[in-house]
Amino acid sequence: MKITEVKTFLMHVGAPSLKSWASDGSFGTQTYSGNLTGTRNWLFVKVYTDEGVVGIGECSGWPRVIETAVQDLKALLIGEDPQHIERLWQKMQIAIMGHGMTGTVGAGAMTGIDMALWDIKGKVLGVPVWSLLGGQVRSQVRMYAHASTPETALALKARGVTALKCGGVSDPVRKIAALREAVGDDIDLMIDLHGPPWLTPADAATLARELEPYKLLFMEDPIAPDNLDGYRRIRDASNIPLAAGERMTTIFGLRQLIEEELVDVVQPDTGRAGGITQMKKIAAMAEAHHIMMAPHSGSLGPVAEYAALHLLAAIPNTLFLERIEDDWEGRAHTALPALTQENGFLKVPDGPGLGVDIDEDFVARFPSQANVSIPVSKASGSYVDGSFEEHVYVQTRMKRAHYFPKG
């Protein structure tokens, strides 16, 4: 069997509702043709073979740019045997290393291709990808949803969701307090504190202490991803579990986070971490340090979600999978069959390969129109009064008696 072609399928995706996305930020507020709001794109990849077997994958990180990277890598793959997944991954890595560190674009491109190669192998052998990864530890994977208000949290709880995450850095303590009061002690709560603006390590440490009484499952991305040393300061200040890793790629990018045990939960992005090949290795590294896996999936499309379920079914240190429960309505038409949660769990697919395909005609109806935006608005209150137009990366919190109400 030989690879004969690699094709990309890029689409502009509508933003989820504000109730579905619990952050101060958004996927963008711009409005485009087709009644699409936001700048989210999904990029799918198909790898074709001379025996008619086609594999599918998904790339994330910066989809419009990654599409070019995939097409650049295609020349390395034509004529290769798709069963040699590790060798092809290594071949792609050394081909792009002259351009600098792998980064989001390179890893995102390799991710979609790698995912498609696993899909091909499963189809050829007639088994699900989870079988190739060692078989099932579990047949269903717990998921968590997003909730920014008590009303949304209670609605999700009524639908069987057992874990909820809120986001935003404008008023985190009061937000968590309101959610905990609404849902009670039986629901696991988390908070995502990613910027902009990012917290300083000192403010993050103070905030961790303030959030301790609410017994969070984890506090996510409390500081900028390039400031790994700052996690030690937060650890020294509080016993709250920490989570991070969605912006990092490959085992090399996540190595320090895991080996120095800076987090309790690692969150590689299934669309840009380097593929199933790398995700399995990241999971093994984390297992050796008793760190749980909870892949990032908030902005991803349905193919990456399928891939995450196969991985999480096969590893022992699965925590759960992130999910936007009420995403853009087109999600259910993009890939079939569509996944649905039941009692807070997603059923692991059991078809050959990944068990999913995209509707190419539907995807083609939504051509990409934009892929970058300022992630928060002035009205969000994330920035200190009068400083929004500065668009700074990190900012000390002012009005501290209000921001840290428990003192």
C-alpha cells in the first residue's frame, strides 16, 4: 500500500452561544457571510492510498496557516507506505526542523496527517484505533462542559453533566462561589484563567488560596504558558490542583511541565499536540508522574474529538474530555455519526479506524473567511479600567480588595 494523495478541507465555523462558552473571551465577535460569527476554523486532512483506503485527521492551532504546512509536507508522503506511522512522523519532524522549533503550525500539520495514518491502519486491520493502542481500559469517557452562570450550570446538571468549568479572569472568586452554591457538592467544578491578560505569578498564587474553599478539581492556565517557573510559586502557596498544556506541542514541549510535576492534570490539544503518536507518549510520561490526562478540545472539530476518545479509552490516567455541549449547530452535520453525551459520558466509537468521516459537501459550504481576532472585548472587564487598548499580555490586578474578596 502506498500514499497517493493528501487533501485538506478548511471550513469557517460558527461560534458557540455565550451560554455554551464560559470565558470572558470568545471565538471573535466579527460577523461574516453565511450568518457566521467569530473566527474559528476547522481543518480536516485526508490521506489517500492506492488500495482505496482513505484516512481522516484534523489539525488545529492556526488552521489557515497549517493548511499550507500540510500541503508542504505532502511531497514527503507520496509513495510512502502509510503503515509505518512512527517513521513517517520522524521524517516529517526532521524535514521541518530547519525552520526552527516545531511549534503550533508544524505540530498541527503533523497531527492531522498522523491521525489519518492511524485511521488507515485501523481500517486495513478492521479494528478501532483504541485496539491498536492496547485495547480498552474503558468503554465510555467522562466529559465536562462549560458554564458561566448558575442557570447554565443547573441546565447542564439536569442533562446529566457531572463536571463543569467556568472561564474568565474578571471576577473569578465570585463566579465560582455562585456556581458552587447553585450546583452543590456533587458536581466537580474547575476554572480556566487563561488570558489575556494573564495573571502574574503573585496574583495567581493569591487567587489559588482564595479558591481553595470551593474544592475545585483544578485551576487551569493560571499564568502564561511560557512562565513554567511560576507554577512552583503557586504550588507553594496553595494545595489546589493545577492544569495546563493546551498550547504546548509534542513530548518535547510538554516535558518540563510533566517531569518537574508542575501540574496535576496535563491538557494537550488533540489537534496540535503532534498526533495520536505523540499523545500516547505524553500520556505515558504523565502516568509515570501520576498526572492525569484531560485533553483540550474546546475549539476543536468532531474528528479530533473522535481521536481523543480512542486515546482516552486506551490509557489508564484518563480524567475526562473537554466538550462544548451546545456548539455551533453545524457541528452535527460536519462529521457523521455525531457524538452525544449521556449521563455525563461519551461512548467510545467501535468502528474500524476512527469510525468517523466528514460531509465534504457541507464543509465546502463554509469557506474560511478569517482566523484571528482579539480574544476579549472591552466589555468583558478582563483588563484594568482604561487599559484595554494597550492589549498587554500580562497584567497585575488592581482594586485588589474586590478581586480577592476573601482577603
